[in-house]
Amino acid sequence: MVALAVVGYFAYRAMAAPPGVAMPDQGNRHIKAAEDPHVPYNSDPPTSGPHLPYIAPWGIHTTPIVKELQVHNLEDGGVMVQYNCPSGCPDVVEKLAAIVRQHGEHVILAPYPGMNSRIALTAWTRLDAFDEFDASRVSRFIKTYKGIDHHKGGE
């Protein structure tokens, strides 16, 4: 009976913890162009920091989105769902796309070549990176962070 209570406690704690890893907030300064010099991002993909003054369209993209554009989408309450499949993974992309389609606004699916994991989920100051598709993990991350605005100082 005690063992069951201990297992239940840890299962509840895992579900109650916010998804992803917290990253330090690098602010929300606007830059004019992606090529403008700025501090390096403290995560890859980025989760906060200098960004362009406009956002990428929400939805499904087939080409990568520059980091400086991703960050503004995150600031505006967006969630980025990105994948890295050098040899292709159409099954994974379609499963991710099906989840993204359920959410409409404030979610983007895009490739991210060169990242260390197969799948990465980002929101403002949050990152969750993993290799095996997990629908509940992706959905929980999106539901937790989508739509939370992070504007500070009038930007």
C-alpha cells in the first residue's frame, strides 16, 4: 500500500510539473535584421532574446524559420514545433502536422536542420527536446504555453 502511494505521488508530481526545461529569459529587444549583431541565444532552438519586429505566419512551414523570427512568435504567445530529419521522416512530420492543425493560431511547425534532437518544442523561456515522437508530450506542451503573451517594456 505504501509503495502504491509513493508511485502515485511521483506520477502526480511528473504530471503537475510544467513541461520542458526552463531557460533564462534573454529579454525581448527588437533588431532590424536577422544579420544584425546580437548576443548569442542561450538555447538551440532559441527561447527568448533579440528578435525581428514582425512574426512568421502561424501554421505549417516546409522551410526553416530564422531564429530571430522564431523568437518574436514565441514572445507573442507562440509555440514552435520543429524537427530535424536529415534522411527524411514524413511519418513524424505528418503526425506533428496533425497536432499543429488542431491548434490553429499561435503554433508553428517547421524543419530545423542541424539541431541535436529530432524534435524540439519551444515557448518563451521553455524548451523540450527529444528523439521519439510522443503525441501527448507535444499536445501538453502546446496546451500549456500557447497564447501567453510575453511583451515587456512596450515592445
